[in-house]
Amino acid sequence: MLGIFSFANAQETTPLINATLEGVVLDSVTQEPLTGATLQLAGVTHITKTDKQGHFRFVTGQKLPLTIIVSYVGYETREVVVTESPTTIELVRRSANLGEVVVTSRRRRELLQNVPIPVSVVSGALAEESGAFNVNRLKEMVPTVQLYSSNPRNTGLSIRGLGTTFGLTNDGIDPGVGFYVDGVYYARTAATTLDFIDVEQIEVLRGPQGTLFGKNTVAGAFNVTTRKPTFTPEGKAELSYGNFGFIQAKASISGPLADHWAARISFSGTQRDGLLYNVATQKRVNDLNNLGFRGQLLYEPSDNLQILLAGDLTRQRPDGYAQVFAGVAPTQRAPYQQFEQIIADLGYDLPSRNPFDRVIDHDTPWRSGQDLGGVSANVDVKVGPGTLTSTTAWRFWNWNPSNDRDFTGLQGLALSQAPSRHDQWSQEVRWAGDLSSNLSAVIGVFAFGQQLNADPAHTEESGRDQWRFAQNSQSELWQTPGLFEGYGIKSYPSLKTFSGAVFAQVDWAITSRLRILPGIRVNYDDKSVNFRRETYGGLQTDDPDLLALKKVVYSDQAFEANIDDTNVSGQLTLAFKASDKINTFATFSTGFKPVGLNLGGLPNSNGQPMLELAVIKPESVRHYEVGVKAQPTRNISLGLTVYNTDVKNYQAQVQAADLSVNRGYLANAEKVRVRGVEFDGMVRFSSFFSLYGSLAYTDGTYVRFTNAPPPLEETGGPTFKDISGGKLPGISEWAASFGGEAATRTTSLFGQEGEFVFAVDGFYRSSFSSNPSPSKYLVVDGYTLLNGRAGFRAADGVSLYLWVRNAFNKDYFEQLLPGAGNAGHYAGVLGDQRTYGITLRYTF
């Protein structure tokens, strides 16, 4: 969303050397000092904040005049040209909106209006006030973002319909959307399920990225910036309470430790009762149980050096991510293999056939325990006319799940568990700065390594009813007592990868209005996988006929694969400033998603694994985009982007009827295309009332996919199907975010200054396919959600809000999933019903 801001006019002055730059930041109307306003020297990384009297001070040897970017919550951000010291800067009040106007997407702080990239920006303050405490809720503010999560491991994050493959996760491919926190790349999309901890700003870059960011991505990137340690003491404590036993507590404190040293400690904790009821265990499930910590230590001996050490740890222990029975699709299998006949023969019926009764009877516990954390070191050194940045990081992810993948109270699958341990390390070194008065550049190198192993093994185990789900003939041998009960597989997947890259982008101002921005990336990937699967349990027998039946369900499998690949990609952007109020840009870029390796087992053909599917070709992307950013008046900002993305060898996640690969396997679609139009805008009718909105039209199509698996209703027919021309999964043709906020003039409540606010925001998306191969049964209907909040907001002291989410209690699915073995039944991931509560915040 474009931000509203004002420009200070540069004046012709004689450059002066000045050892210090100091001044005061005031409210333009009341002339009161603003405490904690952020000031940034344009083009460098050093930041300072105002004290309680609104004063600030830079120690600098640079020449006057200097350009400073000044921002403060609840006020317009200004870019000011300072010609003398001391100086006075006045800020104008504004309503909170989606467009904080200072971004770091191009590895420097600059005004969003000037950035020739389609970027959506959400401030940390707005995310907190609207209850968007993780990416799943944030997607309601950015309609081009799609996130689907049947559990943290099986989380797909996409932008414009491209990114993580849709469906159950296969660890052998890279995400197509980069997720960065303070410059550190997070390789696991499970990180997107975490609660935000002390976030300053979230930037969503749309389109291929790789000439500015460490990891190449085909669809875009999330650039999350947390609040940094300050040399002025400050802190915040927040407590929220709502229905369903919702409790969320957040706290942060920051301040100096000694000369040149400052620290910040942050905490977040969230709990909520379950939203589903399990009649078998007589307890509620799908609760929230999250704890997160983050600590930072800043060393800043001068303007020329900044060292930031950070560490974080998050623990999640939900009794949750259960899916509800959503329906049955008739398949092309024999009548005795249909779901309704199977449960009738077993004398079973479902506790409810209405998924929105939110009732289940699952006999296998749902568990989604995960621990994530890591440490990082960011070093910024002023080198010549720019800044050299080194980002070193190590991260880990421990995953301990349990799932009931038959989605019923029957013992089809008794166990479905994939405990894993993931470790990653990364190193990025990057220089960004000005080479001349009209030429700037970003040049960097990036290295990334990861290792993923089962911890200790992935387990799939049949229960007493599995024989009836797996039965593929009328032979009475299927009913042999104990043949499948306790029969399962233990899989031992191991993945090692290394990625190295050199990247560069320059920004050449040919004239004061015309700029050209070429960029290039050279990338090397080396991957190896070792997969071993062993059967165990069940009836011990030497009968070859019984052994053949057991092999229909599970079989041993082992394979290894090693692959390396080199890719060259790049982009070329032309940016033209048509006037002081209109900026335009056009981009052509190429990109890729590295070669993939199947890490969940391979489907069998004629009793043998299809080894040709072990290695998946890399995706190749060609992307075209044109955009306009305009500010026709001081109170209106608009943005329009039109794009087309073609992907060859699209890496698709598919679901097989083979229980051995019930987490799916990877395959290449020959070509897909995504194209669309995006519009966003904001209107500020006064200093105290604003409206904003974003609208996205997205058309995602399989241009050619001739060897796709059949949809659920065609299970039992041909093994593969030509789905060319079908819709890509997870993409709504239309999606929109909208909202507005009204605030009073500054007033007093309980002896403190602040403003009363009322805000409403909404999210709409049209229907979308929820299966890699389009199925008329696995289509999620469109829906609209409306949220609201009202209360008293203060920059310092106590703020109080009442809030409601999904105000009209809309029943909707977030995702539909076929049951293991594709017997015809499918389950749904439900969106939350209406929630409401109160938030109390204290800031100093």
C-alpha cells in the first residue's frame, strides 16, 4: 500500500562540514515535542531517536545539507533536507494505514513512493492493533499473499499463486517465497506460523527476487524488520483477553547498557482453547499454546560501525491442527471400495456430516509440537560511499507431530508421524552505496547450507480397519485377522544442500527522471538425498498370498540421489518519474527454483518405485511487469501493477493413492502461467479519517501438464490425466483488502494525552481450487471477513482497545484435503469463527 507523505524542498546551499547534527521534532499543530521519533540519515544504516524533550543528535562528519527520513507512529513520515544545525522538524498527524512509507527492500532506507518494485507494507503497530500476530492473519491485509496450513510443517506460502507447492510438504524442494527476519533467511515455511515478536515493519515484495536478497525466489519475499535496541530507555507491555479463553501477553524493554552498548529483550505468549470438540476424548482440540523470546545486543561505537547480535527461541505445543470431515466424492473404484460402503461394512458412522458443527471423533492424537530458534550477527561498516553488511546466522527447527490422516474414528491409519530435525547456516556479505552522483549499487555474495533428518524416523502405521480401506479385490484373505493391524513403515529421509551465489544490481540515473536498474545473479546448488523405508509389524506369515496383500499397502524402498546445478538469472527495470507526483516502472526478469529431490518416498508402478521421479527439474521463470505509483494530491496515494509470469517445469506437489507416499510426491508440470492486475490506494479525508483498499485479479493456469495425477473423483480410472488448461490450486481470481480508520483530535483520558480511534478492515476472496489437479469436490467457496476495533491510543502511557474478528461469524474453509488412500472422503481446515476481546497496552 502506498504511503502518504510530504517532501521538504531542497535548497541550494554551500556544503558545510559539521561534526554534529542536532535538533528537535515537534507536532506541527500543538508544537509539543515527540518522544521516540525515528530519524535516519538517507542512504546509511545509522538511526537515532528523540528523547523525552523531542531532541535528537547525530555525530557525523558528512557535509550539509543532509537528507533525513523522520517517522513516528501516528504521523506522516517526512524526508527532510537539513541545511543547518540545530534544526526544527515538524510532523503532521495521520491515521494508521497499510503504508508506512520507509522501506528497506532495496537494502537501504528510502521512501516507498520512489521504489520501482511492487511492495506492500504493514507497520508493526497496525499488525498489533488489528490482531495480525502471524502471517496467516497478515494475509488478510495483503490480498496477493496466500498461506495454507494443515499444520506448521505442511504450510504453503505463496505470492500471486506461486511459491511453496500446494498440498502436503515435501522437504526436497526450496520455497518460492523468501522469508527474512532482520536479513536472516528462514528456510522452513513453518516459521510463518510463529507469532510476530516485537516487529517494526513487514514488507511484502511481489515478483521474482534474487539480485537484492540472499536467496533467490520465484514469487517474492517477506522482509520482516524487528524493533532494534535503543540508547533511550523505552518499553511496552501488552495483555489481550478474548473469548474461547484467548490470552496473549507481549512485552519488550530496551535501553543503554554502557557507552556504545544497548540491548532489547522481547517476549510473546499466546494461549487459546480449542475450536473443535472431540467426542471420543471429550476434550477440545485445535488450541493455541505459543511462547516466543527474542534478545538483541547492539554495539555502536561510531556512525561508521554497528554490530547487532540477536537470538530467538519459539516453542509451540498446540493440541491441534485437526481437520474435520468435509464430504465424500464418488470415485471410479468398484462399489465396495467407495467410502460410504467401507464405513457401512465396518458398522461406523460419523459424529456429524456438517463440518461447521466443529465435531470430530478422531482416535489418534493430533500433535504439532515445534521448536524454532537461532542466533545471528549483523555487522554494518561504512566503507567509502556505502555500507558493507555481513549477516551470519545459524537456525534450527525441531518438529514432533501426530496426525489422524483417515480423519475418522476408525483405525485406518493408527499413526502418521514425521518427526524431523532441521539445521541451517547462512552467510551474506553485501555492499550498498553510491558509486557516483547518479550511480548506486548493491553487490553481494551469499552462502547457505542445510541438513534435514528424521528424528528418529517417520512412521506410518495401519490400524485394525486398514484392510477395508486398502482392499482392492473380493478375496476373503483381506479379512485375515491381524493381517494389517500394527503393520507400518519407518522412513529415514536425509537431505543435505548447499547454495552459493553472487548477485549485483545497479541503479543508474540517466536523467533526473529516467533510471535504469539492471541486475544479475549467478547461483550454484548442490543437493543430496538418502531415503530408506522399512516395513514392520502386522501378521507374521510366510504365505505368499498374504505377503502380496501386505505389499499392496506398504513396501520397502531405498534410493539415493545427488545433483548439482548452476543457474544465471537477472532483471532489467526502467523507472520513469513522469512528474513529481507520478512514478512508473517496467521490469523484465528471469528466475528459477533450484532442482528438487523427492524426500517422501516414490510411488510404485508394477510393484517397483518410479525412480525417474527422484530428481525434479528446476523451475525456469520469465516475468514481465509494469507499474505506476501516484500521489495526485497530498491526501491520495494510488498504485497499479500489471504482470505476467511464465514458469517452465513447474514443481507440483501431487497426492497419490499409494499409502506409502501419503505425504505426496513431486512432479514437473511442463508450463504454467500466472498473470494479473493489482490496485491499491488510500484516501485521507482529513488528519483524522482515512480509507484504504487493495484489489487483486489473478489468473493462474496449467498451460501444459499432460502427466498429472487424476483428481479425487477419478481415482480408480487412468493413472494420469492431462489437466492442461486447468486452474492452479490456491488462487482466487479476485481478492481484496479494505478498511478505514477514524480518530479524534488529541484529547486527555485519565490524565494522559492520546486519541480515540475506530477502525474497520475486511478481506474478500473468491472461490479457489484446493487440489493440485482441479476437482469439482475440492473447491473452496469464496468468503468475506470483517474485523473491527475501537479504543483509546496513546504514544506513551496506556492504550485500550476492544476488538472483534470475523464479526459476522462466517463459516468458511481455508483448505480441503483428500483422505489418505483416496477412498473418496475429504477433510477441511476450518477458518476461525467470530472472536472478540480486549487489549490493554502500556508504553513508556
